[in-house]
Amino acid sequence: MSGERIDRVLARLLPQHSRTRIQSWIAAGAVCIGARAVSPSERVDAGVRVSVAEGPPAPPRDPEVLAEAIALDLIHEDRDCLVVNKPVGLVVHPGAGNREHTLQNALLGLDPGLGRLPRAGIVHRLDKDTSGVLVVARTAEAYTSLSRQLLARTVAREYQAVTSGVMTAGGTVDAPIGRHRSDRLRQTVRGDGRPAVTHYRVLQRFRAHTHVAVTLETGRTHQIRVHLAHLRHPLVGDPVYGGRHTRPRGASAALVGILRSFRRQALHAATLSFDHPRTGKRRTFTSPVPADFAALLAALALDVRDAAGGA
């Protein structure tokens, strides 16, 4: 980090605090090298000792994020963290058009103490219509630990997905991702994007679809959806990157109906592994695929059997 701006250095060393908050400490004269307060644009050299005034203010809770009594499916709970099985349709944290009924609202309703942490302890996210396992910090120390593990890429995440088209084998997509130049709601593969690496392996092939397991090295917005669409194997039901529905030749009316009615990306966060913030012990948590995903797999498998019987 030698030669980098002080605010960027502190943002990496103190990931539990936002860069905006760190910049406010610098502006208030609370960040010093020796006895000298630093300026926001100052660059630091290796070996210097940086001090932050004791007791920086705790991040205030967004007054617009209210606690709500929303039932959550908790896979694990202890004094340091919560592991949640997020359902389809639940937004993780408030944003434009979604100020209520989010996971963050639910967490504040479950544990008001989470209001002392950024985004009520949420350290990573899943898209609204992606289901599965997600970890939440309950203390500042746990938030720091989990944030640093995510930064170091030691948090292991495996997803299950159903794609359009038959994949011949697994592989890796190493392609940078950035915001689409003309559609600000989409991400796309672009040369000047942020590095993104996705690994995938085939679990089961159907006549016109593939059930795959996907692991991430990076965590870019919509990464799995963008990378698999880049391979021309978009996720079934993806309203943004999916394109037209793919169906096997001679598919039954039942299968066609299931494919048409599957209106969200067929993506599920099945497994999450991390080092427990207090004990350091490696913990792994799993979540079974939800009912609509299981029904899709069953219908595709039945189609294969029916086609074989007809042959």
C-alpha cells in the first residue's frame, strides 16, 4: 500500500467502516501521522505509523431503515454471526424503490443491536431472486473478520444453477465485468471492467439444459448471470440476461408450462464456508434448493426419461 492515498489505505485496513466515514475522520483531524493531522489526499509510505483518535463515532443507523417483524429462516445463530437461508423475492438491503420489507429490515427486527453495524451486519449480498445461504455479522469484530475474509477471497461460495443449452464440460470464465455502456441496470463483460473469475462444473445434462455447480473467486454484481450468458448458456428464467426460453424438441405441455412460469434466474446459493470470526474454525453451511428449483430439475429429468422411452 506504499504510495497510496491515506483514505484508501484506511479503507482496506478498517473494512468495517465506509470510506466516506473514514474521510470524515480525516476532515475532522482525527487521523494523524505522528502528531500531524493528515490531509485527505495525502499519500503514505511503507513503515509509517498512522493513528486514529480513540473512540471514532459508531456508524449511525439509517433512520429510513426501520425494524420489521419479518420471519427469517436461520440456519445458524451465535453471538458473533447469523447464517440466513434467504428466500426468493427478498431484497437484501434497501435501495431505490425498496425501502421496506428487506433482509436488513428483518435483521433489525430480530436483533435491534445490529443497528450499530453498517447495513445491520450484512457483509455480502444475493440478488433479490437468488435464494440461499448468507452470513451476517453481529459484532464489529465479526464484521471486520468476515469483511477481510471476503477481501482475501477465503470465503468459499458454491451455487447451483440451471442454464439454457447443453454444456459439454465444466470450465472457468476469466473475464472482467463492468456496467453496460447503454443500460445502467445491466452488467457486461468488458475489457476495462473489474477482474472476475467464475468456475463451473456439470452436475447433470438434460436435453436442452444443464444443471451446474458454480464457485466464485470474485464477487462482482450479477457475476454468475453475466459470465454464463457470456458463454451463451444463460440462466433459465433470467429476466435480464436470459433471452428467449429454450425448450427440448417435443417437450410436454407440463415442461413447457414450468419453463414459461419460471420467471426468476435459476440460481441458488447452496454452500457457504468461512472461518468463524471468534474461534477461527472453518465452518460450512448448506441450503437445499427451494421448491420451484427442485420442480424445474424434476421436470427436466422426466423429459429425458420420456424421450428415452419414446425412442
